[in-house]
Amino acid sequence: MRTSEEYRRGLYKMRPNIYIDGEVVSRDDPRITPGINVIATTYDLARDPAYAGVMTADSHISGNKINRFCHIHQSVDDLLSKQKMTRLYCQKTGGCIQRCMGIDSMNALSVVTLEIDKAKGTDYNKRFLKYLQYFQEKDLCANCAQTDVKGDRRKRPHEQVDPDLYLRIVERRKDGIVVRGAKAHNTIAPYADEIIVLPTRTLTEEEEDWAVAFALPADTPGIHLVCRPSSYRPRKQLKAPIVNYGDVESLTIFDNVFVPWERVFMCGEREFGGRLALLFALYHRHSYTGCKPAFTDVLMGAAALVAEYNGIEAVQHVRHKLADMVGVAELVFAAGIAAGVKGSRAESGTYIPEVVFCNVGRRHAGENVYHEYQTVADLAGGLAGTLPPEGDFYNEITGPLLHKYIMRNPKITAENQHRCFRMISDLVCSGHGALNQIAALHGGGSPIMETIAILGNYDLEAKKKIVKYLAGITD
């Protein structure tokens, strides 16, 4: 397994193909560092003996101990350990651990490549397993680029005025394929080793060129990462772990990019486009049943702490608000546990979480996120939005006065009360805090997508039969 320093050194050697506000930058740009710090945690804790068996796994290919973020789930226990790992990591970083999308896409590919081979006589699974072995040996970090920019939402890929608005194959060659298009909302892309591309939807007979899946190094010629960095506000005095972390979102453009055949895992098999897209989404929503409870843990802790500092922790309506947050966190996590326990084994040997439990958990998280932020803002009061800048607390004139007037609970120091409100200000009304809110709603699929998945997989007819029996209705 790699160390975090080896991961960083590998990034810094990559070709500069990142664009931030019109400037081409290398991966050592300080605006990217907060995101790199998040991923570095996944390398550091995997080497900590205290987390053995949770952050690590035994490869089913080599038998070697590997980072669990490189593992293909071989059992129900693997699904549950992945979920537990995700919650623990997100508690450590105070937000999305980001590396899950790579292994979620790898698990989906492990299933679907074999299904294509069985139906079409191709050799995608053999290619995938060779790539997987490389992925595990190098302990790689990957981004999954799935969401196309989509153009006119009323039109299918082949109906768009510009066919590149869904990423597609533009040339098939003896040595590989050439692709063109763009993928949106790609968290981690500028500090991932690899980019794994998957289809974004079901595809029709006219859409074979859009049925494509492959993996490439993130600095491959023709790949342009147009990025939006995000992190909490910098501090000079009140250093704290949470301000070390952030992320970078990328609009990832593929401008006539060559992909060698050994890295192509779908090429025109449009019948499996939707299957691969939905299976990745399923794995990713299962990951969300670990990360979203962790983020609720952070918001819940902030709400409880500021209530204590404000002296209202015993007030009944405050306790009820906290109970609501407990309900969200633990019901979402419980749905993930149920999805793992009810999981099934694919022909490839990979375990797949149960669809309905995954989607009800993710939907419950997304629909409650703004209520959770409202609770924190409610209990913190207006100071979360109007807190003076950090420097004013250290000015020789205003500093002592601000420390005097920020006081609430006399048992808590002024500095700790200041730290509490500054963190809450970062959580609820900073640029990065706003990004986290949108990501919590839409990441891994908006609630409407979970609704579609639930209704498409839940047996409502069975419920109607129960009522017909009880009501004495016969058809």
C-alpha cells in the first residue's frame, strides 16, 4: 500500500492540465491542497494498525493486503465494512471522503464487464481484471466521470444538435478508440491518479457510439480539467483540523482523446449502458449511507455544542431537534446496513447491495439535509452569519472586547466559544459550506432519481394484494 507522501509525489509529477480561473496550474497549487489532504487521510489511516480490517482488505486476486478503496466486494461483510469505513473517514475530515467514487465504479465494472462478455463474446472482463490488478498493486485513487453535460434535457444523446453533449466514440482504430465530450461535477478529478468513464443513462439502438466505458491517467493528452476549488476560510490563529480539508470540482473535457483497447471496458454495447450507469449509482448510494450519516454527525455535534454554549441544551424543543438529527443519521446508516445484509452475489463473485434499501437511505438523507442545516443555524443564532473576521479577535483594541462580548457560558473559555462559532460559520454560510449542501442533495443522484429507483424496484402489487385480502376483494 502507498503512503500519503508517495501519493502526493505521484500527483506532482503529472502533466499540468488543470485550469483554475483561466490559469493552467500544476497539482501542487495550494488551491488543490485541501482536496489532496482529504485523500491523503485514506492512505495514512489504512496503515494504522488500529484500523486494520476496516480500512484494509485482502485482495481476492493476489491475496495481498490492500487498501479497501481498491477492493472488489466479495461478501456481505465487505459491503458493511465499506460503509463503516466511509463513515469513519468522513468523521475524520468533516465531509466527503471523495475516494469512494473510484471503487464504486470499479465494483460496477467488475459485474457488468462479465455480463457483456457472456452476452456478446467480448473479453472486457479479462481486460478489467488485468487493470484491477494494476489498480490494486499501485494503490491508485480514481475519479468516476459519469454525468454528461446533457445539453437539451428534452432530447436523447443522438437527438442533440451537438452530439458531443454526451461523451461518445468518434473513431474506432486498430489500437483503440478516440472519444470526445465532457463530464460534469467530477469531484477529485484533478488529484486522482485515474479517471474512469462510465455511461450516464440507458441508450437506444441509435446510440452505440455513446455506450463507452474506459479508464485513463488523469493527465492523458486531450483531457482538460476545468476546476472550481473549494475549502473553508483560511485562518491565521485558530488552527483546527477541519480547515485543512476541501475539494475541487471539475468539468472534465475529453478533446479527441485516444484510449488504448486494453483500457476500454465497453464499446458500443448500448444494451448495457443503463445497467452500468445504474449499478455505479447503486454502489455510490450505498457509500452515501456511510458518508451522509457522518456529515449529520458533524452537524448534530455542532448543534449540540452550540446549544450547550448558549445555555439551552436542556430546553425541550432543542432536544427534539437533536433527536430529529439522530433519526436521520441512524436511519440512513441502518438502510445501508440492510442493503448490505440483503445484498446478492453477481456471477463475477462481486456482491451488490440491495436496491430499495440503498435508495430509501440516500433519498432520506437528501430530503433532510437542508432541515439539518436549518437546525444548526437556528440554535447558533445570527452570529454564525455575522461573526467578525478572525483578525479582529487578535487586534489589540478590539480583541479583548470581542472576547468579552462573545461570552455565553461562563464555564467555557472565550476562545473555545469563538472556535465553535467560527466552525459553524464555516459549515453553514461559507462557500464550501454551500457546496456541501448542494452535494448532499444531488451527489450520487438527486432525490427524484432515488424515487424512480424505488418505484421501479419495489413490489407495490404485493401490498395491494394484502389489502385486497383484508378487504375481501376478489378479482
